[in-house]
Amino acid sequence: MTRFAFAAALVIGAVALPMSVSAQSYQPERVVKSVETADLEAIVLSLGHTVEKKGLYGEDGDRSLRAADQNGVKYLLIGTACDVGEISGCQGIMMQVRYDLPEGVTYETVAKANYEQAALNTWVDFEGEGTLGFTRYVVLDYGVTMANIRENVNVLLDVYPLAMESATGSE
């Protein structure tokens, strides 16, 4: 190998390495316009949480995961608006905490939870799986920092207990 070819290989390797690493590690200042499963996983791990399962939703079961925080609270990160137009990856993230439907939940208590905790959408499924859920949705159009996405997960996990109290009528 000539010196020129060797030098060119080093430069190409040095440029390619940060790109592949950046998709797999949490870099707070990194601006993303779309995410892949590795990005969602990096955010979860940066919080000190555990990834329990990947690939729960989507056409091929990709770009989503279930995680658990230090207290055992399970939550979902689901990539949405994936591979739209010329942008690869998911341009939105749905963040959810779900519970089996507890006692005391009515349409009125869910409406009250939504009124009192506007940072989340509180929803209920009485007829299907019997679920009480809390959702926060983040749109990545034109770019959002990884730190912002991480803080949106924190908002979900910090606010949903307040919404749960309202939704179950146990305040």
C-alpha cells in the first residue's frame, strides 16, 4: 500500500468512526432530525435506565423499545413518521407509560387529568385491552438536540404520576 493510499484510508476511517459512534452513544449537543433504535437506546442508557426489549412496533417491529427506570416503571419509546420523503429514520417519537386499567378511572377523571397536566396526553381504553396510558410526543422536524429528547422522557416520567392521581380519582 502506498503512503497516499494508507493516509487516505486513515482519513476515511477517522471520518466514518464518529458517524457510526454518534448513532450509538448519547451526545447531548447532537442535533437530530430523525432517530433510529440506536438513538432511542442511547437516550435510555444515558438516563441510567434499562432497555428491556427492542422492536415492539412498526412494520418490521423496529425503531421502538421498552425500557424501565430505576424504580421499575416501564415505558415505551416508539419512532413515528419513519422514512417519509427523502428523510431516513423516524421524525417523531411517541413516549408512553401504560398500565392495566385501575379502579376509579372514568372519562371525566381522564378529562380532568388532561386539563391539570397538559404536558401529557392521558388516555383510556375501556373496551380493548383495558389500558390507562400517558403519552408525550416529540416532533423532530428541523432538528432537536439529544438533550431535549432526553428531557422529554424525564418530563413524561416526572408528570405521569400526577396525571395518574387525577385519572384514578385518588388525589
